[in-house]
Amino acid sequence: MDTALINIICLILLIIGILGTFLPILPGLLLSICGLLIYKFGTDSDLPMIYIWAFGILTLVSLVLSYVIPAKTTKKYGGTRWGSIGSVVGTIVGMFLPIPLGFLIGMFAGVFIGELLHDSKDMNKALKSTKGALVGFIYGTGFSFVVGVAMFLVVVLDMLNVI
């Protein structure tokens, strides 16, 4: 296959991967890492393997953090263990809902319902915990976005022989 075509495919995967860090329909960093791997092993690139390992680890960290950060920030905003568990359960259940942003709606609903199950009289606390989940989602998404942009920049700079 032509190197120029492989480069275009890699760039497209990297761009779609970046979009996927905040659009839940797309697999995000998984597409970006695929673009990086295709670039490294599908062309005659001299890109050092340290980039592959570093971005592979950062992608795994991002996948874990996307579940852990909302649960932790829920606690920081006054949530209980019930809200944190609800966050994880709601996210997982929401991924299977046939609605746009199902995982996000599921996460927020899970926190809210979990907190109400813990203390049905304190709706304000449940709302504050849900706000914490939102903040956590923004942190996790921001981290993934930065990793995706960094992958894109590394590939582009390597294509331009800057690295």
C-alpha cells in the first residue's frame, strides 16, 4: 500500500479518535492508538518505540480514569459510597441504552439514584453529588482529549521529520 495513503488513513483515525474523546459514539483513544500503530508499523517511520509504549499506557490509564474519576469527584462533592457505586453502575447500564449519550445520562442517574437510596430525604446532597460526577467527567474527558491531541501531534511532527 502507498505510504501517502497509509499516512492519510492514520491521520483520519487520529482525528476521529480525538473527536471520540468527547463524542461517546466513537471509541476515542482506541481509534487514535490504532492510527499511531498503523503509522509506526505500516510505514517506514523512525518513530521511537517509547512513543508507542507511552501512548499505550496513557490510553489504558485514560480508560480506567473514565470510570474512576467521576466516582472520586462524586465523593469530593459530598457523595457517599452509594453515589460512587451508582456512578459506575449507571455508566455501564447507560452504555447499553439505545439513546444518545446513554452512558452519560446513566452515570448521572446512577449517582443521583444511589444518593437517594442512601438518604431519600436529602435531594440537595444527591444533586451536589451529581454535580461532582459532571466535574469528574469533564476531567476524564479533558485527559483523554489531551492524550489524543498529543498522539496526533507526534505523528504529524514525525511525518514532517521534526521528531
